[in-house]
Amino acid sequence: MGRMVTFLMSVYTMSQTPNTAIAVIGIDIGKNSFHVVGHDARGAIVLRQKWPRGQVEARLANLPRCLIGIGGQICPTL
């Protein structure tokens, strides 16, 4: 787990070149924010950002059509 946290926390933003097409986006759902990583067709990371919950819909609407994978930890409370 420490390695994944280090990966997500190391860099929040990465510049995206205009000619780079995002083929796959991975979203890690958090309580207040989402960690987003975009990969091109070769698997290279072209986008790495932390988005506030309220901005996810608008930001995804501005990205090209791609495959999106969503993950998060489910902690049921009674």
C-alpha cells in the first residue's frame, strides 16, 4: 500500500502535450478528491492530477472519448 500512496502523492500534475491522445483514464475515488491518471495508447502517463469532487464531471467532459477505470475502497458504515 505504501508504494501506491507514494505513486499517487508524488506528483499531482503533469503537463499534457496537445498532440497526445489519452486512451485510458484511471480514477481513484476518495472522500473529497479523485486522483486521475491518463495513459496514451502506448501506456505512457500523459496526465496525472488530483481533482476536487465537484470538478470531475466538467473535466471529464473536456477530455477526448476514452476508456475509464474507476477504483476505490468501500467502507460500509452502519
